[in-house]
Amino acid sequence: MEEKTMLKLLIITIVILVASVIGNILLYSGYMAADLCTPSKNTTKESVMPESISYLDYSGAYLEGADLSGINAYKAILAGADMRNADLHGAKFTLADLTGADLSGADLIGTKLDYSVLRGANLKDADLSYADLRGADLTNADLTGAVIEGADLRWIKGEYTR
């Protein structure tokens, strides 16, 4: 009798662990958070994006035209993200990975991009006025038509198109 009880408890424990692992995989793969990237017409910035996405992975996220002004994205991963025409005014992307991100036409006025990775990023016609790009990796980034008045470009890495 005791062996059957122990076997039932073991099976229940395994089922709970498997359900927990599947839930975590879905949560961290972005499946359950897909609505964060597609705001409806009646939502506000606060209901769509959190104040901070630091350390989170938003690779390939669709954020075209999103209002992300002032967001804290310290060490966030936004590789390949579509942020065309997004409002990133005053955002903090220190040490963030924006490899291959499309930031064309984005408002990056006063944005902190210090030591971030912008390899192959599209920054065409972006407004980088007074942005902090110290130590950023701009290898193969496209800054054609970008406004860089007052931007801090000290210690940048790589060759970029201007």
C-alpha cells in the first residue's frame, strides 16, 4: 500500500514539474507576452510596455511607432527589433544589444546608447541629437540622413555609413 502512495506522489510531482517547465518556456520565449508588441488603438504606453525592460530579450519584436520614451532598457536584447519611427526620446539603452535593429526615423533625442551594440543597425533619418553613444559599436550601421547634432560619439567602435 505504501509503494502505491509513493508512486502517486512521484507522478503528481513530475506532472507539476513538467507543467512548470512548459509554462516558463512559453513565458520566456515571448509566446505569452506577444500582446505587448501589438498595442491596440485604445491602449496607453503604460498598459503596453513596462517602465523597464532591463535584462529582457525582445529580439525581433515589432515595435514600429511605439512610444518607448524614457524606458529603461539596460542590457536588454533587441536584436533585429523593428522600431521604425518609434519614440525613444530619453530612453536608456546602456549596454543593450540592438544588433540589426531597424531604428530608421526613430526619435532618439537624448537617448543613452552608451556601450550598446548597434552592429548593422538601420539608423537612417533617425534623430540622435544629444544622444550618448560613447563606446557604442556601430560596425556596419547605417546613419544616412541621421541627425547627430550634439551627440557624444567618443570611443565609438567600427565603421558606419554616414
